[in-house]
Amino acid sequence: MKGFFRNVSPRRAVLDLWQVMGAPSEFRARALILAALVTGGIFYLMTQQEGRGLPKPPTIIYFESWRADRSDAEILKGNIEAQKKADAEEAAEEQRQEDIRKMYKAVGAATGIDTQKMYDDGTKERAAEKKAESEKNAALYRQITGKPVPTAPGLDTHKP
């Protein structure tokens, strides 16, 4: 075991390096430059990695909070405004989706594919999904409240 540590000691490594560097060789300068370039290249690549520093802190999203002493009329007014906003966003998204469907329909017509049947089938499928969701929401509302779905001005009847 003593022989092993003698061969791997730092003192022995420095002496071996000094002996090799001191020996005459025509390739010594080239080898030294190449070794320095390879080592420097490895260290350069290590410094370019994105792992430096602490990770970014998480993004905090704050939710709107309301006063605890709001009246039922204020709560209802806020709910109606929120529902109108959600309906407007949903309508805008549906319009974007319809524009995309029209583009696909134009591409299909240009390539000779009958797109009208696919468009009609998709429209029927979307209407059936919307009706099923509306019925599910109405049943859930009746189950929770025991009342039929209310119809108030500004509220959609398909969304309880």
C-alpha cells in the first residue's frame, strides 16, 4: 500500500512533470500548447454552461380579493361582470377557431377534398358537446341548490 501512495503523491507528480519537461524533445512546445488549448477549451465550455448561480425564484401570481362586507347585490353584479368577460373571451376564442376551420376548408377545397361534410360533422359534434356540458351544469346546479337554473338579465341560461 505504501508503494501505491508513493506513486500517486503530489510531490511525485511534480517531479515527474519536471523530468518530462526537462527532457529534450522536438515536440515538447507543440505538446505543451496542445495540452493548454485542450484544457483551456474544457474550462471555457464549463464556464459557458447555464448552471451558474441560484435558480430563479418562482413567479408569484396574486389573486384579486374582495371585501368581506360586500352585499349580495354587489356580489351578483361582480359575478355578472365576470361572466360577461368570460363569455366575451370564449366568443373571441371560438371566432379564432372558426377562422382556422375556414382556412383548413379553403386548403381542402384547393386540394380537391370534400370539406363541407367534415365541417358539418364538426359543427354538429361541437354543438352536442356544448349541449351535454350545459345539461351537466344545470343538473349539478339543481343537485346543489335544489332549484332550477335561474334566468336573470345578463346571464346565459346555458351556464348556471
